[in-house]
Amino acid sequence: MFRTIKWYIKFICSLAFNNGELKRADRLLEAGKNDEYESFVTDKVSGWAMDRMTDSGARVNVHGLENLPKDKKGILFVSNHQSNFDILLLLSYLPVAKGFIAKTELGKFPFVNQWMRRIHCLFMDRHDVKQAAGVILDGIKQLKNGINMVIFPEGTRSKTGALGEFRGGSFKLATKSKCTLVPLTIDGTRGLMEANHYMIKNGTVDLYIHKPIDTAELTKEEAAELPARVKGIIEDKLNKKE
């Protein structure tokens, strides 16, 4: 109970006290210091996320760092989704700048939404087909402009920890931008929160970075099979852990 209370208090306070940092980021952007701005917001958000992971007591193991493409720009990372901690995990332990395709609810969360927008996150309403299609188009543009993106193609967190269906539409981000796709397997984040009725409990988390897939080289048939292929890679790692 004490860990949970402490975690939520620090989560809220750390956001509320960062308003000055937001203003500093905006001043850098207004001054045209784009590279400095990108580095600043990435470092701030990653550091904040790392603190929240540390506060949870999570023991994190990262596997496959050697699989990250040498040119760390315009990569689409595709991951399974177990927990609210997944974004915190990837912000802190996936060592590249990245934005997320996130649900619209996060776009309404005070302070969180402001930082997410500054690292190029896009907010999708899964119940609004037109809006969701627009987000996919914006994501394709960002990938083409060298911004790394993360998607959770299940669309929502798994209620049981089992891998859900992968929505094929989100893979247009990769096939239309012709970017490099890197599958990710997250195992263990559900045990930090959701499995405990939202009480924070320490535990071991494994993050697996799989070998990249060059979508520019895919045939039409291979592109159509991409969702199943990526799901199979992630599911195989989860099954081997059991």
C-alpha cells in the first residue's frame, strides 16, 4: 500500500512541478533551435519515465539492443500492450527518440498530454474511423520525416495478459512510409499494476527488441501478411517465456 501511495503522489507532483521545463522547451522551439529542443524534450521525458519505473520497484531486462538499426530515424516500433507501464517502459529503456500513437484519453490528461505532444505523439480515437485514418496519415508523414513512432496494434491493453488481435490498419504506417519496422515484446508490466487491481507491486519486466524488417522490400503479398508475421514474432517470445 505504501509503495502505491508514494508512486501516485510522486507521479502527480512530478508532472505539476514541470511547468517551467515546458516553457523552456517552447522557448527553444521559438528560437529555432530545433535540434536542441528535440534533445531537451527527449531527455526530460525519458528521465521522468525512468524515475517512475524506478519508483515502481521494477527490475527491467532489455534484450536485443544490437537489433536496433544504426540509422535510428524513421523507425516504426510495434509492440504488444500489457499495461499502462508500457509507455513508461519504452520511454525509459528504448534508447531512441520516439513518439506514440496513443488513445485520445491520454490527450486529455493534464501535463501528460503537453509532454506527449512535444515528443510527437499522436492521439487516436478508435471509435472514429475518419479521425483514426487522419492520425495514420499524420504518422506516415512523421515517419517519412525521420521521427520514430511506436504503435500497439492490439488497440488496448490486454485484460488477461494474453496477446490480442493485431489490427491490420495500423501497419499502413509501415507499408505506406516504406520505413524500417522493429517488433518489440514486453513481458511483465501487467504484474506491476493491472494484475494487482491498480496497486503498484514490484516485479521483473523483460523487453525484447527483435530484428528489423525492411518494409520497402516487401511484395504486396508480404505486406498483406505483415500483421500476422509481426504478431507471430511477438507471440513466439511470450510463449517461450511461459
